[in-house]
Amino acid sequence: MTDVRIAHLRKRYRIPAHLVTERTRLDRVLASAMDDELFEAALERAGIPADEEICLRRVEWLVRVDDAQADARLAVTWSVALADAIAQYVTKGGADVVRYRTRYLAFLDMACSAMSGDVERAWAWRALGIWRAPDALQVNEARAEVLSALAREPRWAPSVLATLAGRNLLWLLVTGVAAEQWVTLARASLVDWNVSEGAVRGLLAVMEGEDNPLSEHHDDTTVAAASRIVTTSLLTRVAGNAFQGSPTLLGSRLLAGALALLAMLEAEPALVASARARSVMRLVARHIVGDESVVANVASGRPIRQAPHGQEQDGPANYTHAAHALPARAPTANANDNTDAPPLDDRPRARTQWGGLLFLLHLVHALDLPSIMQRDGALATRSLRWSLHQLGMMLTLAGADEPATLAFVGVAPGARPPSANEPLATAGELAAIREAHIAIVTELRERVNASDEESDAALIQRITRRSAEILVEPAWFEIRLALAGLSTEVRRAGLDLDPGWIPWLGAVVRFVYV
């Protein structure tokens, strides 16, 4: 669906004197010409991409109408004329046209540009609703607005901040923007990640220094989770360096807590809604400020449990999430920094024969498997990504690097799977994964009304084995399926409806038939 927003519309009629009373009628016709359905069809006819964010500073168009025509016909004429004018402006380009392939890239361009005080495209960011500051402002004010903008749509914040870290820009935000703004962003993020009100209060208490247990004990599970955060999060790396390089930050527990929470969302988003969130956040925050009592233990990355056969695993565990699975230097607004050119689609992509596996994300949500797996004692020392990845492999019998099983857990094609450098699954862990497998199959049978004669394996294969292309960018997974393979059974069960924003993946998932 194309969403069109017109900030100001100025019209001028040239009407013969004897038809001056027609002005009211023309106003009514023009209003109907802007009707969403009618105008959307006109834009599609004119070739305007429906999946891009396109900003035009102004469009002028001239249309001649025949007052003898019916109102409906006049409305179509005006819709087509405006859509054609927009298409001409978009094709021509220039400083008054800014195009972004996705909303995420608009946020990324805003953040990277404003960090250096470049607000030349502020008019476009304002049109998209992501910028509220004036066009002329100081560099520090522009950087503060970056955090404010991210707080208004926090789902993009972890990936944008990780990219800023990769470009050596994040430290400017950490050292130059008040801690209170970081807390505002962290608080807004908790809402977007569906964290319960009680858990929000607990996490905020950690940030605000009101959560100081007299005797603090962290079990192996908590330390393992904190280790995964500090060894994979770009944000913790930059934040730690900023704290060590700026003595004025060392006493800011508020800032360290907010950064720790955002690092959790960057590296392991499902963790913030778990019972361990407060303890893990406290450990990560202490690691950021350089607390020697926890740095060596948390940052070592050594496994908390023993590897199979009594062999220890050497070196840090290597976890990969969607933000790290993409180039550290993500694309700017458009190819070659030319903001009026069509955006270059250089997203990581891969073909798969198991595209339907992503349909089962609906069942994972309906069964609340993320919460169940994180509470399961057998899976306690594993990340949710590891557990769901094992489930994806068990469902498809595909390998660890299969693009669909990676996308199933929010990891881009070609990236290191969650099981890399991890001890093999224990008997208890496999039993817990099998329970989740049984729950998925049972729910799927009910959704599609499968016959008792059809085996579990045949049912899973019938639903999930679908050729698809997976395209990825931070916080966004697009699964492109062949239109010829559209199934009324799958559609009736609601399995190919867009899951949209999935907090425990920290990403939006979309199904597109082409």
C-alpha cells in the first residue's frame, strides 16, 4: 500500500465568469481525487515504487478539465495528472527529491548526517516524521535530535547505533548527549519490545541506581548471557572505550545502564523480556564502566557449562545477530550518496527451498515459545537464537547455514550461525527442542486441519518447502515467494500474513509474492 502525505496543497483555478459557482464542485472533486484508493492506483500506473520512501519538496502540475464530465471522471483525471507529475519529478531528480529504499535507511541517513551537523535533508526527514528540530541548529543540538528521533521509533535504534559504532561516530553521542536522553530512548525501547510494566520498573531501577542488592550473586546462566552481550555488541565496545577515555562519564550509572539495555537489544533482543534481564543488564553496565570485579569474568567468554566429553571450549563464544551479519559500513541514503538517484539494492540475499519455514513464526508467537524456552532449565545457558535455530533445523532437517533457518532466528544469509563455536546440544537440550517441535506440529495440524493420515514430516514439508529469496537489512527481513506457489490453505490459516515487528527477533518480517 502506498502512503502519501501532502503537507501543503495550494490550488489555483482559472474559471470563466459564467462558471464561477463551479468552484465548490471543483473543491469536492479535488478532495475525492486525493482519495487513498484512487490516488494509489494512479501512482501505481505512473510507476512510482510502492515500497520506497520518496520525498519531494514541491510538485507543480497543470490540468485542463471539462466541466461537462461527471465528478468521478474529473477525479480520475486529476489523480492521473498529479501521479504523472510526481513521476516526472522523481525521474528528473535534483535537490528537491530524496529517496530511501526503506524507512530504516532514512533513519540511518539522518543519524549519520546529523552527527556531523549536516541537516541539508532535514526537510525530507521532517516529511517522513522522523525529524522535529529546526533546519538551522548547532552540531550538539543536531546530535541530541538524533537520539530524540530514535526514541520516537526505537525499533530502529539498536541497528542504527551499531552502524554508528562501526563508523566510529557513536562515541560522539555517548560523550556529547545528556544521560537523561539515553534513558528516554531506553525507556521507549522497552515499550516497543513489549516488556511488561513490572519488568520495565525493575530495569529502570537498575539504570537509576535504585537497585543495589546488598549481596549480589550471579549464576552461570546470567554470566553466560552477559558474556554473549559484551563479546558481540558493538555498542558495549564503543561505550566502554568512551567511559575509559572520559573520566566525567565514570560516575554516570544512569548512562551506563541505558547503554547496557540498548546493547542487549542490539545483541540478544529477547533477553530484555526474560527473568534474567535485570541481572544481565547490571553486569553489562558494570562491564561498560570498567568494574574490575566483573570485567575479567564477563569478557572472558569462557563457557559456564562444560563442553561434551569433559572438553573445555577455548576462546570467546562467537554469536552473530542481524546487525553484525551485515556490512559494518551500511549504505547511506542512496547509491553514490546521490539522494535523488534510485536506491541501490545491495542487501544481503540468498535463495532457499525452505521459505515456508518463516510462516511458522506465527506459531512460535502463538505458543509463546520464546518465553517458554528462556524459562526452560535445560536451555537456560543458551541464547534464544541458539534454541530457535535448533528448532528450525529440526523442523526442516536442513543444515545450520541454511538461509531459511538463519532468517528464522534473525540472522542474515551467509552469517555465522548461532551454533558456531558452541558446545553440541546435550540430551536435555534436545529433549526441550523436541517438545517445542511437537507443539509446533500440533498447532499447525489444527491451523490447516490436516488429516490424521498425513505424517508430521509430510505436513511440515508441505507447508515449509517453498522456493523463496530472502533479502535482509538491519531490523528487516523480506521473504519473496513465487506468486504461483500461493496456497489458499496457507492463506486461510493466516500463515503468510506479514508478521510485522517481532520483538524477540528485533526485526520486521514481511512476506512478498512476486
